Amino acid sequence: MTASKSIKVECLEEEEALSLFQAKLGKDTLNSHPHIPKLAEMVAKECKGLPLALLVISRAMAYAKTPEEWERKRHMLRKCPKNVAAEGRFPMIIGTETEYLKMHDVIRDMALWLACEKRKKKNKFVVKDGVGLIRAQEVQKWKYAQKISLWNNTTVEELKKPPHFPSTETTLMQRMESFPHEFFTNMLIIRVLDISENEKLMELPVEIGDLITLQYLNLSWTGIKYLLTELKNLKILRCLILDGMFSLESLPSQMVSSLSSLQLFSMQYLPFASKNG
């Protein structure tokens, strides 16, 4: 089926967006506490007038009837990676946990198509899910990618020299078979790096300690035994997640206190953390 005419769908104006959000939220929730209408207005603004976002988030908040629940769920939503299209997952809040739903391939492809400005910038987003071996010459094509996402049994061929990623702001590499040597060396403006859920990753790539623009680093559920003392160089790091790193023996001395911009530090299920109470 083809379309003979393209229709541009605009984002909602602020007043329309709030009306839609409140309607889907329901009067019972809105009236359950005097502070909730103001909180609802704040959350609706964060949806930037996007109808789908307003619908999904309003449903997620529909049963939150205290200001504390609203603040907790807002925090959860902000912790979720912003590049949902690149991950192919969508956050779903259940009770006190954030679960993830797999995005339908058609929906993900459309999201990527829109994100890449109707393919005018084809390699702006790079998404590889379970594709096996990625050749070195293909990696060279990612030079101007803003977001890179590699998933599920994907392997990057060993490179002769470190690749250049001068435009890359976000890199997600999860459940990888292996990591190419010095892959992160030339990520000059990277802000988000998630290499969690890589059980075969035993050593943290040394070049990560030089990514001074990094603001979010997730190493959860990896086999890493030691962290680099060079992580102290990440002066604008705001979020560091080390959950489920069962092989990690200790933290470098004064590492956390050296990260002066750190706002979120999580180290759940660490053996030495539980020993220390």
C-alpha cells in the first residue's frame, strides 16, 4: 500500500497537550492530592507536545496518587535511555521497577526513519541487533553517526587502527560477543556509554578513562574485575551504574569522591558492598 499524499502531523500546543494528558490521566488521579495537578503539568511539558508520549506517560502515571509516587516515576522515566529508537526497547513502569518492552520491528524502523530525517542522513543512527560479524569496512561508514547501538551476539571485526567517531554522542553495546581493541578511543564528544549485560567483558577498555565528555556510564552485569583509576578523570560524569558486577573486587581509592558532578551512583548486588553493609 502506498500513499499519494504526505501529511505533516504537528506537535500539540502546550494547552492542548495538557488537556490530552489530564484526560487520559483521569479525574480520580488528578484530584487525589493537591500537588498532583501541578506535577501533571510539569510531566506534560516534558513530553514536548508529542501525542504518543503524552498517551503512554499518562497511562503510566494513572495510578500514582501521591506526590512521592509521581516523583519516583518521573525519576525512573528520566533514567531510561532517551534514544528509544536506537535501542528498540520502550520503558514500562511496573510497581517499583522499570521493565522493558521490545518494540515491533515496523515501529522501530519508522522511528529510525524519522530520526534519520527520511534517510537524508542514513548513518546518523546505527542499529545492529544480532547480526553476527560486522566487518571493519562497515565500521568506517559510521564516522558521522550520532548514536550507535549494537546488540545480541554481535561481533565487530578487529580493527587495524582505532575508528573515528567525532559526532557520536551515545553508544550502546550490550550482549556482545567481543569488543574490538581501542574502539572507544576517538569518541570525542560522547555523553552516554552503556556496555552493560556483557558477561564476557572481563576488563574495562582503558580508553574509557579518557572520555572526559562522558556524563552517563553503565557497566552493570559485566564480568569486569577491576575499575580503572583513570575513571577519576570523568569530571562531568553524572550517572555511574555498577549493578550486578559480581566479579568486581573493589573500587579504586577515592574514585567516587573524585567524581564531583556525580548525581546518581548505583552499586546494587555487589559482593563487597553487601559485606560492608
